[in-house]
Amino acid sequence: MEVVRSQRRSPASDGVVPTLPLYRSAPQLEVRLEDFELFAIDRLRVLKGISDALSRGKKPDEMETLVRDLWKTIMSHAQASEVMNKDIISHFVLRLVYCRTEELRKWFLSMETTLFRYRFRLESPQVQRALMAEFDLPYKAVSKAEFESVKEKLSQVARSIGQYISNADTIFYKVPFEEVPELVASRRVFILKGHAYVAMNQVVSLIVTQFRSHLSKALVLTNRKWTSTIREREKDRLTPVVEALSTSYLGPDYSQPREFAEISLKDIDQVAKSSFPLCMHHLFEKLREDHHLKHGGRMQLGLFLKGVGLKLDDALAFWKAEFSRKVGAERFDKEYAYSIRHNYGKEGKRTDYTPYSCQKIISSTPGVGDHHGCPFRHFSEENLRAALGKMGVGNRAMEDVIDKVRNKHYQLACTLTFEAVHGSSCDTGINHPNQYFIDSQKILQKNNSMV
Amino acid sequence: MPREESENGRDDMLIDGCEPEQPRGNSVPDGFNTNYLKVYYGKLFPHHDIFKWMSYGNDGKHPACDRSYFGRREFSFTLDNDIYLRFQSFNSASELENSINEKCPVKIDIGPVYNVDPAKRHAYAQAGDNGFAPVERELIFDVDITDYDDVRYCCSGADVCLDCWPLMTVAVKVIDTTLRDDFGFNHVLWVYSGRRGVHCWVCDEKARRLNNEQRAAIADYFHVYKGNENSHKKVSLTGHALHPFLARSYTEVLKGFFEEKLLSSQNLFSNEERFEKILEMIPDESITSELRGKWQESRRSSISKEDINVVRWGQLKQMLQSGKQKGQGLRRCVEEIVFSYAYPRLDMEVSKHMNHLLKAPFCIHPKTGRVCIPIDPNHCEEFDPTTVPTLSKLLGELNMGGVKADGGDEWDKTSLGKSVRYFRSSFLQPLLKSCKEEIESSYSAKLQESKNSLSW
């Protein structure tokens, strides 16, 4: 092992010292155990901040500011020389923490990649070029003649994303489209016969893809090392720290119902009315109305109900009662019962699936016939107003909620709704539908006991 | 299942109509049953072609062939009594054929190629996280007419007729052109799903090796329609221009289809409820109220011979595109309406993940009895789902053919012949040719490499 980036400095980077490491290999540094944990917690705060901002649908330039500020305030260090070390150490500690399950890896990979992307964007062009050189990308700029032949299309793409290209100084790289999936997904590049034309200012996507694929592979390797040696070897020292870190900041996952251990079928309509967040209440009502929900809706509501404490047998009875009115009991048993048992870890690979968090629900993309997703994000304003009215949200509160929605603060909008419905404040904010449920039940029980 | 029975009844009437001289003794009773299916698998199902396809040239004698390739592919059978057998795998064409003949599945699904034999996956599961994982899979698309229920007035749910089927034709055209021209794929197979939609298999080596993120990127590239049940605007096109791919789809396919066909066949403006749905997509009160006024009045006075849908669409376009309308939002409105009604709606999840199963071509749809036959994208407007060969029709044709000893394939004597021949000549042969070239070139590259290292 060696300190990252000590070797292979390309000539292009002479005189420029990037402050953005690529985390190619773990540092050979002595780390005090407190720092091990403190650095990691700081970095987690940054990643958590990024995750929250993403779930609010922040735009790229807002993200850039946010990442810059988060990084500056949280990741600084009293000694300037230590800043880089803190960066590298914290990254490698969190690799250990987040390598251990597919779900953790996915989250970490996504947040670290986002962090890297915006840090890269904040660097100067010289530093960016130095980093590019370090990645050793094999792409050549598009020749003058070729550029002329596709110029029309390139400028059409640019205009479609609200940009313009000036003829003279625009450099394009021609790369296999697989290398820039995010540019393809958002139709920000012209694609011809399998090649994407990537403008100089989009090169960050190429770099990010490289970074991401490298980190993704590294996480799988780290996981192997963790399970085969590190966990056992460090069981008295690092292992407890690592295991605690992964839960402390992601919040509870509500996979096991806790405080209100069970709800029974006969109470379900009542608690749905009093304590379900709008997203779940809407699904619940649609199910009662149509006796059917499409897959996304079944997952979102089904796992929520599991988290709320609906036992498997009750869940089967609940879904069957509705679905059989539409598709018949026999078809329910054949086609739908399996996936409910699957959600409870009784079929297939027997994973006990966890209820969806707000972030997951907000970032879902409900399509035709779908009722899942976050109402604050996915409803039209008109429908949202109607739904809030039905929940009993008054006029003043309604305007506040709508205002949050317009600014894309969906979870804050949900929090305000919670407060309006319950007539009580919610200081933590709503991060999870099951948290909404639990907080609601707490308030209702307190009110009951006071009466 | 009264409706399905009547559907089959209609098919048979059509057949009778075409071949009035068909002798009674050879007609096969309606419906789908296991005995017919057994005969179908035994005599007509092109086992060998499926094997050749799924081998991608690795069944050859070339030293670079990967002998384990076909055996690592997951097949999955749904049996008559709703037993679902996943992770079936076979080492040869005859193993595959024997198993299908013996088990007689009502449905055969094809999954990915795994890193190890899927039948032995448990043995590898202990090896840690990557013990058992998909390594290759065709890029697949699934378009289903039920996803268009909010824009078709002729049928709903699983039903499909010749008025709404052209929506599928449009989907085939838009997606096929884009896969070839933009993404550079060459080996694209379109298949009728047997009832209400189409499946697409992209089989180029590069497509088979895409990871999930890259698959999702392609699916998103196609994804324009973003509506759900609780918001009005289903398509939102922003920016000063359309992306070249969308612009091409619009001018080459969607616009003409919408104006010349869909408007009248679906009567999109014929009553208030329908035109209100379109007016909802225009974010300008003054325009919508003017149009609404015009149309409510014209209900009484309309004696014009012209199609009312075409007339009203013309008025709407004129209002939105006449020079005096300012603002980006309105300029795009006409396109947005056309995209909302005619642009393909994909089942995104199917395309995004390597391990999604998809029904094999040449299966029989258990509800309709129709064969899932390939569709030629270059002549997709000629495809008519109501005249697709059905199980009972094919068996009737087999009976007609009598007992022949002159060899040759049985399917060749039935109406399935055309489909199998198309599958071979337009899809399988070109595909196997490029597979062979790829195998050879990767082999010589490897040889070159080892030569180089030897000379050191």
C-alpha cells in the first residue's frame, strides 16, 4: 500500500497540485482510533447532506454550491497539511463501513460519485486536465472535417438543453455511448451509430463514469477482504466502530415494527385515516376504490404496512380481500400472493425487504396507471390541493405546503402537512413514511391519555 | 373466461372464411390445451433455431468457442398447473428439446447468461457476493397496449383491435430506427407478445454485455412520457429545440401517424370529455376558452363533411402556432400533445435490469392461442395481430397435410412457415455470421498477444 497519488504524476500536472484525490489505493498512514471515527463521521455528514439535497431534487448549480459549502465547513482541518489526509482516511474508513451489503454499497457509491463530480467541477481547468490525464482516457478529439459533418445535430442538442456552441473553440470527444450513461439518459449528447459526441464541458461525465466503475469494483473487493479477514482480525478494535457507523447516520430502516408492534386488520381503516402519510393514504384509498394497485404501488404500500406491524397472514388477507373483488381469489393466490410472501422474506432469496424511505419514494418515477411515488412531488398542484383538503389541512397551512412543493422541498411539505393535521410540531422532519406513522401514533396516544 | 373463448371463436370463423373447402374431419376444436401444445412442441416449435440463437456461435468447432455458454443460460418454464420452474439450464439442443417436450410448459421464459450454470447456483452462492451473477443478457424492451389505456377509446385492458394496434406499430418504428441509427445495433428481433404488445430483443454482443446502469441509460433516452395517474401533463418538452432523436421521431413517424390516422380512428376530439383532455395540456386559459367556445357551439351547426377531429386539430394548431402566440411553453404544445398520444410507452423496469425474464419467441399465448411470431420492423404496418397463426389453426393445417414421408420440416407446411423462415433469414443468419466473425477476431487477437509475449 502507498499514499494515494504519490506516483505516476503526468507532465501535464506539473506545477498544479490537485486537491482532489482519486482514492486508488489505501493510504499507508498511522491513524489514531478517534480520528478514524471522527473523520468518518464528518464525511458521512457531507454524504448525508448530499443525499438529502438529491432527494429534494436540487439542480446542478445548487448542488455545486451545497457541496462546496459542506466540504469547506465539515471537512476542513486545523492543520492545513492534514486536510488531504482527512479526506483520504475518511473515504477509506467509509468504504469499510459501506462495503458490507448491496444496499449500503449502492448508497455509498452514489453519494461518493456525486461528491466527486461536484468537487471536480469546482476545480480549475488546469486541475481538471491534470486529473483527466491521470485517468488516461483513450479518446481523441473529433476532427475538423467530422465536426463539420455533424455540426447541425450538435448544435440542435445544445439548444435542446439550453446551451449554444460557438464554432471555433468547441472541442468534442467521440466516445462509445456506454461510457457516458448519464449523458445518454438525459439526452444531453448526440448519438450516432453507437458513438456519443461529448463536449469539453461534459467531460466530467466521462471522468465520473471512470471514478464510479473503479469505486464499484473496489467496494466489492473490500467486502471480500472484510468478510474473509478484517472483521475477525479487528473484532475488538475496528469492527465495532465500523458496524456502529453504518447505522448511526442512516437512521432506522423500519424493517422491524417497533413501538407499536402490531396493527390488526380491523383497525387498519382507522389508523390509515389518522396516521398514514399522504403517499400511503392515497395508495390505501385507491386500493379500496379500484381493488387493485400496480406493482410499484403494491411494493410501496405493502412494505410500509409490514413496517407498521401488519403480520404476514393479515397482509395476505388484506390484499386478498381487495384484489379478489377485481381479479378473483384464485388469480390472487396464483399471481399476487407470492410477491407478498416475497416481501416478508418467505419466498425467493428470502431477503426481508425494508420499507421505502422518503428519498426512495421521491426519486421513483410513477408511470401510467401508477399511484405510488410522493404526492408532493408527483401530483399536479390541483390534485395535491384536493388531497390535502381531504386530509383536513386548512387554507393557511395549505399555502405553506404548496410553497414548499414549488421549491422542491417535498419532505418539508410533508412535515408541514403532518403538523397541520396533528396540530403539533414535528422537529425532526419527515424522512420516512414509517417515521410519520410512529410519530403520529405517539401524538395520538398522548392525546388519548390526557383526555 | 367467456371473453377469451369468444375471441378464439372469432379467429376460427376467420379461418373458416379463408378456407371454405377445409374438410370437416380435420378441423381441430377451439382452445388451448396441453395435448395440442404437446403436438406443437413435438412437431412445430423451432427448438433448434432457439438453440442456435442462444448459443451465439459458441456451439461451433472453433477453438475460441465457449462451450459452457449455452449451459449458463437460464430458461424458466411455467407449467400447466401454475408451477413455476426457474433456473432451468441445458447443455445441448437435444437436452433443451427433450425437456420442453417432456414438461410441455405453457410458457417459456428466457433469462440471462450467468457466470455459472444456474442449475448449480446454490453451490456457488456460498462463495460470497459475486458467487452467482448474470454476465450477459440481450437488451430487451416490452411495450404493452394496456399502458395506452388513457389515450385509446376503442378497447381497454388486454383487448386490442385494428384501431389501436397501430400504436404498437409506431412504437416498433421509433424504437427500431433509434436502436440502429443512434445506438448502432444491428441484430434486433421484434416479436408479437401473443396478445397485447410487442417484445424487442437486441442481440449484438455489445448489447448483451451492457451493465444495468447502461441499460437504464438507454431506457431513459427513450423515456419521454412521464405522467402518472395524479398529474395532467404527461409529456413535457423544454429547451429551444428538440433533441435530434425526438425531432426525427416526430417528423418521420409521430406527426403523420397522429394526424392521418390516430385523430380519426380514436375520435380524439369527438366529444367534450375527449377534447377537454387535450385542452388540459395547454397552459393558457385564453386559448383554451376560445377553442372550447368554438367547439361547444359547432356541435349544433356542424354540417361539414370533413372529419370533426381533423377540423378541430387544425383549429388548435392554428391558435397555438400563429405568430402572435408568444412564449416557449406554447410553441412546444402541439408537439407535446402528439408525443402524449403517440410516442412509445416502455415498461422501463424490463429494460433496466439484466435479470429480467422475457417470454421466448414462438411460445403460444395461453389466453389467445396465438403464436408469438416475429414481426418484421420494415413491414410492421402489415402485421395484423388478429390473423396470427393460432394453435388450433396450426394443428388443423398439420392434419390437412396428412402423414408425409417426404422429410422436411413440418412447420414448413403450415402458416408458421413464413415466420420461421423470416426468423432464420432476417435475424438468425446475419447474427450468427457476426458472432463467427467476432469469435475469430477475438481469437486472432489473443494469438497475436501470446505470440508477442513469446517473442520476449
